[in-house]
Amino acid sequence: MKREARDEQLERMQHSAAHVMAEAVQHLFPEAKFGIGPTIENGFYYDFELPRPLTPDDLPVIEDKMGEFILRDASFVTEQMSKKRARELFADQPYKLELLEEIPEADVTIYKHGSFWDLCRGPHLNSTGELRAVKLTRIAGAYWRGDEKRPMLQRIYGVAFESEEQLGEYLQRQAEAAKRDHRKLGKDLDLFSTHEEIGPGLICWHPRGALVRRIIEDYWKDEHDKRGYDIIYTPHIAKLDLWKTSGHWEFYRESLYPPMEIEGQHYMLRPMNCLGHILIYKSRLRSYRDLPIRYAELGTVYRYERTGVLYGMARVRGFTQDDAHIFCRPDQVEDELLEVVRLAQFMMSSFGFEEYEVFLSTRPERYAGTAAMWEEATESLRHVLDRLALDYEEDPGEGVFYGPKIDVKLRDALGHEWQGPTIQVDFNLPQRFHFCYIGEDGSEHSVTMIHRTVLGAMERFVACLTEHYGGAFPVWLAPVQAVIIPIADRHADYAHGVEADLRSEGVRAIVDDRSERMNLKIREAQLEKVPYMLIVGDKEVASASASLRARSNEDLGPEAVAAIKSRIKTAIESRS
């Protein structure tokens, strides 16, 4: 079966399963009010208003009732009817009546199976008996139409597959994903936390998490230094008028924090870093000889996200972008874009991401500038992707308001997608802020501005890294690279000497000299994902060695401390 046909069949299966689940809920809760039940990337859900809160114990009961309806093998029957008749059919279903009013056509499509009717366009299977493997996975709350001022409904999620074997594989992947969840590992490995006293979506980096971040940032700075970028710093707040000039206030207001008044002036937390970079560029006259100018900043920005969409470090309200802006002449644009894409590829590979998808995001419905400017910018990006022979898909309407962009989605070890590098060409802000360069002819010429990140938000990137490696970071990124474990108290001085020796060579080593059993210390170091454990006792003290173990529980045997030090340094330097 071709992929397209297989995907369509899976879509039908999931959509049909959502309807069967709704019928089961209707049977168990006759007073239920029904919202919507779409398919999603990994299954389906349905929203309900119910007389009581559901618990996880309700899911098997609903599944059992679904099983009964599947065995009845009821046909899915479609019917066209007038909106008037549909209103009569759904007279006691306020959410369906609301949806009906938004349908412009005079007639609507209804699907029926068994005793259940639903307002739906389909498609569905031929009958409920074609459902093979269905599992309800979780319960969540969801505001009707995503509006926090509307009623909170109960959402039941589920999955459907063509076989029990496929369902089993999916559940196994989900179990592995749960073990790799950065929120769980962030707590287990003492990387980060959030606090109600500070506010949701605002991250506190613990020492070990902050160390991982610092290593990434130092590496990022070194690579940018090599490529002719200047590292800069700009303020976290700016006058509101600046954001009105840029267009953010007009196009992006729902994601901005409210202005604050200071001495009669209105200021705002920055949602972007670009405007400070523009003002630095404008601080003096620029010649064509000065270009390109490349400014880079690890700049923290603040954007309002609804509480319901916040997710650990992956979706937050305050985050640090590895931002950069390139100011160049029109004849330099393509070469600069080529180097940015190559840098993005290099950075992704450095951190172990070899699988990713590339998208060309084009003009949205609401945009700044002219259509001609957008077309020129889009063609620049398209030409660069073609020159690099990169496979990409067009993503219509997903550009930002000031320009089209290249979007890269990283795939982690479990195949999950994460937002990665973004690269945007912008002719709009140079016009809005009236900045230019003096050409060879002595006249002013328009600058082209390139916005780009090669890692994205540091919070999201560390979350992605954590799940990609399951917390077992490569040696060069591991916050603790080696733990020295003395077998008895008399070996503690030797252990601390080994620690000092390793630290003098840049290895992040610690001694675990607690009064606990050796096997417990080894087990805890493995749970903390420490790459190497050095166990030292009488024989090791006498021979200036250590018994070496890896976090995989592999016993590497006795090695001289000098050899262990060389092994760890090689792993660090090779970024393996």
C-alpha cells in the first residue's frame, strides 16, 4: 500500500474510533454534551461536557463499551440534511448548535452509526467492525474553542492502528518517550525547575542544567567568533514606540506583554532581539566596505503564552534565543544565506542531530511590506536551498509578518519533531527604520537584513537534547563526566587526588565519599547518567589506577589513571 493511501486509511480509522468513543460515552453518560472529535498527529480526541470529572479508571470502562460497539459491526452512514433539520436533531447539544451556525452552506453532512449521530464531513471506515486495535490513552481539560473564557470540557485522547502489533509498538515508543520526558529527567538529574511563586513558563536553571547551557553557549560563541560575528548585548525592555515602528505591536500584539509606564513613558518587555541590533547598526554611518556586518546575541525575550500550552522548557514565557542579524548589500545576500545554512547544518551535527526536515515558509495573510518584496526574499531563500541540493517542502502562509523564512524541524532519537534553526530575509524593517549604507557612488542604498537562529531557544534546545539522549548527554556536554568512588574511608585521600588530577586537565570530576555501600553509589551514578565511574581500593591505590565502569553498566576493567584521563579527554575533544 502506498504511503498516501496508508495515511488516508489510518486517518479514517482514527476518525471512526473517535466516533465510536463518543457513542460509548453517550451510552455511559446519557446527559453528555459533545464538542469536537478530530484526528491529530498521533491519534484522536473528543471533547465532552459531563456530569462528573473523569478519572483514569473510567478509560477501561469506556474501552470495554467501545469493544461492544465494534463487535456489532454497525455501518457508518452519511446523510445530507438541511440545517433546520440538523438543529432539531441536535436540539439538546449546545456545542453542535454553535458549530452549525458557522457553516455557510444550506445543507450539512451527518454521520450515523448505531445510536450515535454526529455533525461531521468524514471520511470514515465502512463499519465499526473494521476497527482493529484501539486504545484510550489519557484525559485532559480543554477550553471550548481554546478560549479560556468559555466552558472547560473534558478531553479523552486515544489511538487506533491496523493491528495489535502496531499498537504494541506505539505503546512501547510512548513508554520510552515517558522515560525520556525532559520534565521528568529535569527533576531526576537536577537540571531545572519552575515555581508558582515566580510564575508559570519561567525557568530556574539549577547548577547542572546551567552548566550544560553554559557549555553550549561557549561553543556557540567560539563558532561565531570563527565566522566573523560580533557578540553584542542589548536591553530587555524598550519604549513602546519602537515596537509600533517595527510592526510588532500591530501584527504580534496577542503575544506581547502589556506596556509599563515609567516616568510618563511606556516601555515593553522585548519579544525579539532584532530592534536593538538595528539601533546599533544605525549608531554610525556605514559604508559598502563595512558590509556584511554580523551581530550575534544570546538574548532573552518574553512572549505571552496561554497557561494551557506551556510545556516544561519546550514552551515557555521567557527564553534565550541564539539570535543573530546580518546586515548586507543585495549582492551579498545569497552568499550570506549559504553560510548561515551551512552553519546551521554544522551546529545540528555537532549536537548529534542528523535527521531533520526543511520547510520554506511563505507569505502569511497579514504581512508588512509589498508582495514584490516578499517574492524577491522568497526567491533568495529558494535559490539557496536549491544550490545546496536540500530537500524541502513549501509551508504556505507560515512566514513571519516581516519576511519569509527557512524553518528546520529536528528529529530526535524517537522521531519527535522539534523547532530548530530559522533563517529569514527581511526587506521590511530596513525600510521602517530607514537604515542604509553609502555605496561606491556616494549615495544611500537599502540594506538587506537576515534574521537567524541556528539552535533556537536555549530552553527548548536543552529540552530537545535531554530527550534525544535520554539524559545521557555526550561526554563533552555531561555536567559531571566522572565520579570517583572510594571503596573504604582509607581510600578517600587517593580518590580526591585523582579528582584533582582530572580537574587539572578540564575533566568535570567529583568524589562520592559518602558512608554508603559501593554498589549503591555506582547505581546512583548510573541513574544520574554520569559517563564514567572510577572505583578505587587498595589495589588501585598501589598501582595508581582505578577500576573503570561506564554508565551503560559495562565494566571496562582496571586502567592507569593517566590512561583514563586520556580516554575521557579524547571523548570530550571529539564531542563523541
